[in-house]
Amino acid sequence: MKNEQYPSVPSKEKQVNIINIKAIEDIGYDLQDAILLNSLTPEENTQCRRGLYFQDGKRHVDYILTYQIKKTSSSRSRRHTSHLTDNAFTRTLRRGRVPPPPPPKDDPEVGLPNHSTDHHDDDKCLRREEFEGNLMAMGLELERDEETKTPGVGFVKIHAPWSVLCREAEFMKLKMPTKKVYEVKQSSGVMEKINTFISKVTDPLHPNVEENRIQNLKHLSYPFSREKQHLFDLSDRDSFFDSKTRSSIVCEVLKRTKCTKANFSMGLTSLLGSGVYTAAYPLHDGDVDGENAEPNDRKLLYEEWACYSVFYKYQPIGLIRKYFGEKIGLYFAWLGVYTQMLIPASIVGVFVFLYGCVTVDDDIPSMEICDPRKNITMCPLCDRVCSYWNLSMACGTARASHLFDNPATVFFSIFMALWAAFFMEHWKRRQMRLNYEWDLTGFEDEEEALKDHPRAEYEFRVMQKSLKKEHKSQKPEKEKLTCKDRCPAYMTNLIIMLLMIGVTFAIVFGVILYRISTKAALAMSSNPMTRSNVRLTVKTTAAIINLVVILILDEVYGAVARWLTVLEVPKTDKSFEERLIFKTFILKFVNAFTPIIYIAFFRGRLGGCPGSYLYVFESYRMEECAHGGCLMELCIQLSITMLGKQLIQNNLFEIGTPKLKKLIRFIKSKRGSFQEEEYEKKLQRYETDHFLEPFVGLTPEYMEMIIQFGFVTLFVASFPLAPLFALLNNIIEIRLDAKKFVAELRRPDAARAKDIGIWYNILRGVAKVAVIVNAFVISFTSDFIPRLVYQYMYSPDGSMHGFVNHTLSYFNVSHFQNGTAPLEPSYLGFHVEICRYKDYREPPWSLTPYEISKEFWAVLAARLAFVIVFQNVVMLMSDIVDWIIPDIPKDISLQIHKEKILIMDLFMKEEQGKTQTLDRVLYSGCKETSPLTRSRSISHTPCKNY
């Protein structure tokens, strides 16, 4: 401890132990602080007890740092309060570090092998003292509280005085409202009447908050400057910077402050990573419920946004931004726009489904399949145990397939492609409007500068590299991580990513084997009901197994993606977030859509034909599609996966996980769950927030919606009800997320952002891929193209009569391979010589038996032609939509231009006022001078103009 440079921890390669986190002995507070506390009025004392203010009841707590306290045996009998005010703490630092009191001679802990742990704790104590001293040197005011109802945790309360707020607001270029107010131009003429009518109709849907009402007047905003404070309305300094802005300013100071006395520089992120501090967070404004809960923005958000009873109302986006910051506000604004756009898609999807229901009785191919008089004998679905069967047994599947496989699905696919284009354009316009309303125009320049703080892991790795070089060269140099340092991590990333994708493929293959073996086992059942429902049973159970596996692998892949990103050691939080998003999206997208892609494009096309089937492990015959096609099975898989993920993962997990983690934290802090509600009433605000779940970012929230967007757009041709289920889920999802952010999570650090970042590019990519996927689904998975080819090329009367017989090929049962013929060839009551199977192949009596027929090539050519035409036409229409709709609304463009003119006028008038004032001063000075002096210097004085 006598080394001023904070010697490194004695361990291998001088690494900091970040697992065993403990802290120092209690530090008492001086008598002056107790007198100050006792002199408070009852009202101020109540505010202090809520934990939102310092002990003086006046200075607001803007930020909290927590650390762990080690309780020695002597401190168990008496507990010290350490409410240190700014002045008391400063005096402590000026007196120097006070060595810990020597332990009693009879202390049983003396001489035990705890010396290494104490050294860790002392080192952390020294780093805290230096860091907090540097914070006060930056102008922040601190107060420590170790006498709380949370054992083992100490709290450092931070307050930013007015001078610090002004200095940092100028440094961060925060736009603040000036005294200048101008009128926002509204639409005129017919548009004004339409907007007025719409606002009156939708008035009950708007939340009862001030920030959500349309304002005709707007304050002109300008980056804050201490030299131009006269431009801003500073009549109420306490409310000029709101709590969100104050906490973001303090957070910026914390990230910029370093511990420099050690051999390496450590910022807040490194101090958190090494256990010097255990948490850092801003406080919530107050309670959301209870008898003593005073009105505050958090309570208003809970009542007007986070309650399920207001699910039909618009979101108070302005208040969300005011409380949580622009980044979170943009997420909920995007989620609201996406949910609104799902309404027309859901309506059209329901009409498409109803069209299939209405026309199912008029579908000629379904009628032919269901007609028992046709008496078409089909080949066995599996080897030996399966026998011949009548085509009429597939009647239910054929009729159900028509609900999703009809001409309306083609129209719906085109509609959804255009819907995605309209959605992207609508969001861009909405985003620009929010940028104007939230004063984010011109934000590009400072965006990167604010996100340039190194992460804790990066600083730690640089520290390790510096220490290794210092041992070799004895010359401290400023180091950074190069590609060579990260090369092992990159190779590990590539190998693990490929391995995880391989695991997904292996599991899909395992489910295929399950379907094949289960189908053969059920076909051997003596129960006729079981044998008749083999296909439905196998489809449903396999889809449920896929769902369970997807849910498990989603959690595994999320952890793996984070671990791989940590291995890369990105320098900044922005770089870390982008790399994490990329890996998580790749793994979760492959996990969710691989089973669906297999059913849509590969199942039934790899099995071969009777007499030459493809086998897996020489015993499992590859599965085939039902006669109605694989579209029905695709629909079952898609619906179970989508609904299961939304119901279980997105809803139940989001409700249960935070509550479970909060319960665990209470149990760990030696409190029973039955005491939780009563105990929370006695806790300070910063203690209550300490037990909330830490905010881990918006990546999980966006990822849920991006995967859902994929379900809605990628395979919408097979499941037109997907937008409806997505809409119902999002109505609940918005309120779930709202309640989680308001009541279950610690208040996040307010972050500025002008867009949703990389997520917009991912959305555009998914929308483009959706056009191609739907083109292939319509062409190769459904029977839409074969029906068109038959109707216009092979039908004798131009109708669909005979289509089923046209798609079935012939097989001579005497050509079965050895050991594959049915064990019960007379299962249908008669001897079978020829059976039928779905394929375009030559009959056994032709010159080239069982070879691909010319009809196959005609249908394939039509399918490929449809893919090319569909893709180009739809993408051209999407580009036209993109070109027609401007990214910036015209009224917003005019208002932005108007603001620039008003800013110029404001500064011109200010300069003119300064010039006139200077001239008056000079003129009055000239009049006061003597005539002789004025005559001698008349040629050199400015008074000559007068």
C-alpha cells in the first residue's frame, strides 16, 4: 500500500482477479454531516429517505456507483455509517490514505491465508479513492452511503452541479431550447381539414401525456454554449436539464475519467470489469405505484404505456424519449410503425385465407382426389410394413392444402413485397420527422465522438500487452490491439460459427430420421385410427420437436455469439454491438429457418421413385410429400414455430425471467421472497434500483422482431395468416417491453441516435430475400405452376379436369427391389399389378421406363420463367415505390430550412445589438472627452462619424 503507483495484483502475469470481488472496511462520517442531516426539515428528510437527493435534501442524485463491502469480525458488532458529503470526502483525500486499524491480537482471522484477498481489497480501495478524487476534480459532487439495508453493498451518490452541466453540455454539443419560439406550419386547405378530422376521430387513442399532443409552437434549438447563455431560458435552472440529460452528462464524465497512478490507465468500464465497482446506473424518477408515489414521468409511463388496459392507445413516444433517451425511443417508435403496418397486411391475409375456405368445394383437383369412384391405387409410403392405399385417403390433406395453395396466394406474395417496401419508406419518413421533433438534425458529426470510449475488456487486454512488453523492454509504450493479436479469436469465431451451423443441420437431419422411423412404426400399428392419421401425427410431433430445439438453441446461440464477440475484444461499444448483432442474426436465422427451408425446397425431391429410392444409412428411405404437396406441411411447421417462439420465448420468458432473477438476488441478499414487498417499502431509491435487472441493450428486442419479420415476409405464400399472428403478438409485446423497461430494469443510460442503425440494413436485406424465396415457394413448393401448365398445354378442354391423373406416374409392382415390397400386397382386397406415384416419369411400358418425361421439363421451364418474371417485376415495383415516396416529408424539409433561417436571423440580430451597444459606449466616451483632446485625436477616433 505504500507504493503510490498501485502495485499490480500478485498473480500470474499480473492479471486482476475479477471473480472474487470484495471491498474495504467501513469508513465513518464526521460530526458535521450528522448535524447537517438532523437540521433538515421533515419534507427534506422525506426526500432524502427516498434516496433521490443528497443528505442536504437539495442536491439531486444523478448517478450511482456501487461496490462490495467486506465485513470483518469486528464490524459485525457495530456498523459504521459513511455518509460522506463532498467536503468531508475532500478532507479525507487531503489527509491522505488512512491505514486500516490493526486487528485485535486475539482476532482468529489474523495469520490466516486471507492476505492475498486483503491485498485485492486494498488495491480496489485505492483505485476507488483515486477515481472518486478525479471525479471531484472534474467538478462532480459525491456522497457515500454504506449504512443501508442492503448488506455488503456500498453506494456512491453523484451529483453534477450547474457549472459541470453547462461545461459538459457545451462539450457534448447538446441542443437545448432557446427563448425563440416560432410557429410550426400546418397543412392548408383540404389536407388541413383531413388532418383535423383524423385527429378528432383518433383522439381517444392518444395517451394522456403532454409530450404527445400536437404543438403549434416550437422552441428554436441550438447547441448549448456558456458564452450564449442569454439565448436560453434559464429562469428555472433545476428543470432546464432534465433527469435524462443530467444522467447522460454524468455518464459521459465517468467514461472520460481515468485512474492514471497505476502502471496502466483504467476507466469506468475497466473498474467495473475488475470488480472495483460492481454496478453503475442512473436512478429512476420514483415509484410507479403505492400510496406515497408522487407524480413523475416513470409513474406516468407506467399508467399510460406499460399497462395492458391501454393496449389500444398509441405510444407516448415523446415521453419515452424524454425518459429513456433517443435510442430507446427510436426502437419503440419503429416497433409502433411496424405494428401499425401489420394491420393492412393482416386484413389482406385473412381475406386470402377466407377465399381459400370459400372456394375449397369448387377446387377440381381436390374433388378428384376425394372422389372414391376414381379408385386410384397409390404405391406404399414406406418399405415392407406399408401397403398400397387409395388416393381418396388423402382427401383431407388435399382440401386443407387448398386453403393456402390457391391463386390468391400469388397476389398476396406480390402484395407483401410491396408492403415491405411501403413499410421501409414509411419508417424513413417517420424517422426524419422524429429527428426534427427531437432536434437531432445535424447529429452525424458528433455521433462517432461520443462512442469512442474503450470497453473494459479492451483496456484489460491492452494492459496485459503493455505489462508483457514492459518486462521485456522496460520502456512503457502506448499499446493497442492489432489484427495479429486478434487472429486467434477470428479463427475461433470462424470455426465455432461453422460448427454451430453444422449442429443445426445435424438436428434437422435427426428430425428427418425421427419422421421416417415414426412413420414406419405407426404404419405397423393394429389400430386403424392410428394408421389413418400417421401423416398428421408425424408432422405435428416433428414440428413440436423442431420448436423445442429452436428455443433451446436460440439461448445457446445467443450465449455463444456473445462469447465469440468478447473473444474478438472490440474497442468500442458500437463495434461490439455490431459484431454481436451480425453473429447472433446469422446463428438464430439459420436455426429458425433451416427446418422450414428443408420442407419448402428439399423434401420430396431427394427420395427417388419406386424401385430406385434413396436410402439413409441403407435402411431409412427418404421421406416424400403428401399428394397435396409439401405446402401443407410447410404451413404446419411455420405456424407452430412462429406461434411457439412468440408465445413461449417472446412472452413467457420476458415475463418470467426478470422476476426470477430479481427473486434470486433477494435470496442471495439473505432476504426471503415473502418479505420482498414489505422490504421494498423501506429501501432507498438507489437500493431498490440496485435489485432491478441490468439493462443489456436493445439487441434481444430487435432480434425478436427481425426473426418475426422473416416469418411474415419470407414464406408468406404458404401461411397468409402470419401477419395476423404477428400483429396480435406485437400488441402484447409492446406492453410487455414497456413494463419491463419501466418496472423491471434499471434505468438505462440515455443514448443519442438518429436512426436504428444496422437493423435497417438487415430489414432491407430480409425484404429483398423474401421476394426471391416467395417466388421459389410459389414455383416449386405449390402446385400453382403445374396447374397452369396443364390447363394451357395439356388439358383437352382448358379446364382442370384430369389434372390429378396427369401428375401421377405408373409403376409395375414386380419391379420393386428385393426386400422392399409390401408384406400385405392384398391389403386393399385385390391383387395390385400397377400402382401410381406423384412424379413426371415415363410408364413401365415405354421405351425408356421410369425416365423423366417431357412434361417434367415443360413444368420446370415454366417454374424458372415464373421465378425470373416474378422477381424482376416485384423488385421493379418496389424500386418505383422507393422512388416515388420521398425520404423526407415536405413539411419537415420546409421546417428544417426555416429553422436555419431563424438561427441566422437570431445571430444577426445579436451581432447588430452588440455593434449598436459598442457604438453607443464609444459615442458617449467621445462626448465626455475635452475639446482639445478631441481636436488632437479627431483623425484617429471613431467619433469622426458622428
